[in-house]
Amino acid sequence: MLTSEKARPSVLPEPRLPDAAAHAFLSALKKPTRLLVAISGGSDSTGLLLALKQALETANHPLPHSLCAVTVDHRLRADSTKEARAVKALCERLSIPHRILEWTGEKPRSGLSAAARNARYGLLAQAADTLAADAVVTGHTLDDQVETIAMRAERSTEAALGLSGMACATLYERRLWVLRPFLQTTREAIRTFLTDAGETWIDDPSNDDTRSERVRIRNLRLEPDLAAITGAGQARRELSAQAAGWIARHARPVGMQAIQISLADTPAPTEAVRHALSTLAAILGGRPHRPAKTALDRLTTHLAKTGDFALTLSGCLIVRRKANLFLTRERRGLLPLPLPAGERRIWDGRYEIANHAGTDLIVTPGPSMAIAADLPHRMRTAMLANSPHIRTSEGKNDISGDDFAITPRLSLFDPFLPDFELALADGIARLLDREPAIACPV
């Protein structure tokens, strides 16, 4: 794994033993915190639960933290229910409140892993509400981190993004922080810790299934370079901060999710400018991923020249006029969305809309509320049909503003916001007139 000398930490980190990792994590919490441990019964999550339990009992932490636990039964294996009950018995023995939540309903034939992940985090959020937890903690290890980086290295379009791996803290759906205390702890150390404590764990047979990319990477027995991982994380954080700073200095809103950027002091696109523009394009286009490197290269090639241009990138229309760049959602691909009474849904990846009326509504594309006459023609044309319009299901406009609520959504960040990108996400939220992320517990 390659990192710049600037990005490498001056003090090289060392892998942490489970008890040391648990103590360090609890000491880093900023206020009294109720932690929801996501435990499957495997060695990593079982070790996390036990290490946190022991740390709370043996150390004099200045803040009164507490634990609860949840097991998500995905119902994908015959033994999953029995294993969940075994975890419940462990938690009862440790006097830790525990819940079992099941992923019910029909499972998809394709994209099962992604669907299971989305279901799991939704259930974790549900459990956090039930158990009044402030944050979720998961047992992801240094081994998991190495595997994640190896897989992302094959696909990442920007090195600093893929090689940073998993963040120690990730905000789920703007409401719940997911924390990973064991990212500097090896699985071997966790299993030694459990064995010394006389505890056992459950081996998931899917961890040996070589049809999985992660299992194939795991079987390579890659050695972790903790200094490089830490350096890559710092580099990504710095890149995010630089991109956020550039946006704050150069960008201003010119309508609903429409932005003008001054290029007067940007003679050539730097890495931070590329990161800012690719992030803005994804969010204004309502996409969950940044554009591919080849598409971003096409934009920066145009920017390096002096002439005007117009192009689309990840669903975002980008227009240059003299020393200004204008961005908004392109007109294509905007579809109507039924909005049943009392429900909240996402339209076009860009808006979260709640129906407070006693009747069904429908969201359709329509004109922005205010379109400046001095905007480029293609921008004005796009803005005539890229904003949400709320009507009754019969197509009538006789509803009041109290019948619905519209909140801008950051499609790239709202599902999962790694703390590497917190500065950039908050900067764009301010630009789109939205509240910043809730405070991270650590």
C-alpha cells in the first residue's frame, strides 16, 4: 500500500490487544454513552463484547458508560436461529440486555450481500431505538481492514479513497453512529483473548466459501501495514478538508440544488478540486457513487482549457460560462414517485419527502421556485423540470405546505458517512441549506 511521506504518521502505530483497544475506545468517548454491541457470536464480535464488559468493570473511566447487545438473524442458514439464541444466553450470563432481530421476508436472488447489509443496519438502528442506545459498535478487525483495502484497491478510481479502508466511525442515515474499536486489533489476538477467558465462539461456514471475494482475499494471508493504513486515512481526511475549503471559498447556491462556482482563483484542477467536483456531481445528480475516473478526467480536461462547455456527469449538468461553473441535476431520468399518506420516501436520490396529509400524494418533476434570468440557458432549461412538485394522487395542486416536508438529501453520504468525509459532507450540507451531521461520540 502506497502513501505519501506527508500522509505517513510521525509515530508509527502498533496493533492493539483487545483489552487495550477497549480501554482506549471507552476513554475516547466524549460523554456518557450507551453502546449497542452488534454480536453475531463469531470470535470478533464476542471478543468485542467481552473486552468492553471487562474494561467497564475493571477500569475507572470518568464517564458512566453502559452496554446492550443485538443479534441480527438473517435467516440465511439453517443454524442461524440456534446461534442467535446461544448469543442471547451469553448476554444473559454477562447481565447485558440483548435483543434478537430477524430479517424476514423474501430474500433477493441477486445482490444478496448488499441487501443483507442494508437490512442489518436498518435492524441495528431499530434496536438502538428500542434499547435507547447512543451508538452501535461492531467487531471489525485489522484483518477485515486489510481485506477491505485489498478489494477496494481493485476498484477504486482515486487511491486516497480506496486505500483508506473502513473508517473508525461511520454515520448511518444521519441518525446513528457506527463505531469500530477493533480496527487495530487482529483476529488472532481476539481469539487468544477469548481462549484465555474460557469463552468460545461460533464459526460461520460462509467464512470458508471461496465464491466470496473477501474469503479469497483472506486466504492470501496478507500482512497488515498499519502505518500505511493510518496514513491513507489521514490523507483522505486532509483531502476532504481541502475540498470543503475550496467549496466554501468558491461555491454559492443559485436555486434548489443548483450551484455556481467561481473558477477565478483555480488555474488548474488540483486533487482537492477533483474531489470536490466529483462529490458535488454525485450529490446533485442523486447518485450513490462518484463518477468514474475516466468521466472525471473528461471534465478536468475541459477545465484546463479556457473555452465554455456543457456536459453531464453522474446525472449532473455542468456548464461553464467564462470564469464560472454551474451545476444542477440534468432533466433526463426524473420519474414520478407515489407518496402514501403518513410515509416518507426518497425522490431521485436528492430529496427526502414526508407526507403529513391524510391522503396519498405524488411527487413529480417541475420547475425550481426561483430561476435567475442571468443563468446559462441550459441551466435554466434543466431547472424548469428538476425540482420536486407535490400533488394529490389525482394530480391536483390543492394541498398546503403543512401537508408535506422536503429535506435535501446527500445521496453520496446520507446512507453511510465515514468520518473521513465529515468536513466535506457538512460543507455541502451548508451549501444546500441543510443541518450538519450529528456529533460523533468519539
